[in-house]
Amino acid sequence: MNSKLSSDLRAYIEEEILPRYNAFDKAHRQDHARTVIDQSLLLAEKLDVDLNMVYAIAAYHDTGLCEGREHHHEVSARIIVNDKNLRKWFTEEQIAVMADAAEDHRASADHEPRTIYGRIVAEADRNIEPVTIIRRTVQYGLEHEKAPSYAVGAEEVKAFHYRRMLQHLQEKYGRQGYLKLWFDDSENARQLEKLRNIMDDETLLRKLFDECYAK
């Protein structure tokens, strides 16, 4: 962890914020939050930004999942604004920027992040690692998507989840997908191309799906 971060802020987030992720789905547990924190700080090293703000935004970015997925980005922003403890480290103006960044991080947002802080957490949240994305997509489908009634056998249920995975990958990560990256020279950009190549290789994609589904 970066030595420039406030030790008191780090202690508060470690004790009070990150444990909230334990209640979320497998794709959004503490390991996800910590990865977004690490990636955000890595991006921030090259930019003229407040590292404590970057750290806090990343830590809070998915806390709104406590009220469901659909509006979690808006709820995360509200949690930041309503957390009076953050006033120990940040001004009201900084907190407003942090809330905007959390609200803007969602990949399917209909507008670009309003600030550099929003772009940082949005990029870090992508965390594009092909096998991890495929695994998380399968995990989410198994936890949240019930196979239709016509899928009566194990193979039909599996086929449903494969089709659902394909649809999600194309809609989000495909060359015409809604995912946007904000740093052209980032590792994410390179990894996204690798993921698209896997998506083009049906045999490899099916193999990876089968491995994730079996687990």
C-alpha cells in the first residue's frame, strides 16, 4: 500500500468499509475491492491527484450493492456523502467529487466520468483479466439468473448459462460493446484485446466456460 496514504484513513476503511463486501456476491467480495484499490493507486501514480481521495473512492465504489445491483453506483455515492467520518480527512468539496466518481464508475453509464477521479475508478474497476472476467460472469449467472422452465435437464441448464455468458460478454466487452476505457496505454486496453481474441475462438471459450462451470 502506498506510504503517502493516511494511516488513520486506511485503518478506518480496513475496519469499517471493506468488511461490507463480505455480504456481496462472489464477484464483488473484498478481493474485488482490493484489486480496484490497487489498480486505482497504480493509475494515480502518473497523475496529479489526491491519493487519499483515490483510495477512498475505490474502497467505497461498490458499497451500494447493499441495496441491489441496479442502482448500486448511486447508492455508493450516497454512502460517501452520508459518512460523517470522512469529514476527518476530506472537505465537503472533496467528498462531492468522490461521490460523483463513485456514481460515474459503472461501465454501463450513459455519460463519461465527470472528473479524473471518476475516470480512474472506472478504469480500475474494469480490471480486465480474461479468465477472471469469464469466471465472474459464470459465477454471477449461477447466483442470480435462474434457468427458464424449459431447461429441464442438467445439460439444458448448462447451455442456458453458456448462452447468457456469451450475451453478456458481447454486450459489454465485444468490439461494439458498451465498455469504455479511459487510458489508451493501460494494461486494461491490452487485456481487452486478449479477451476479444478468446471470444472469437469458440473452442477456447467453451473450454474456459466448462472449467468455470464445473467449479
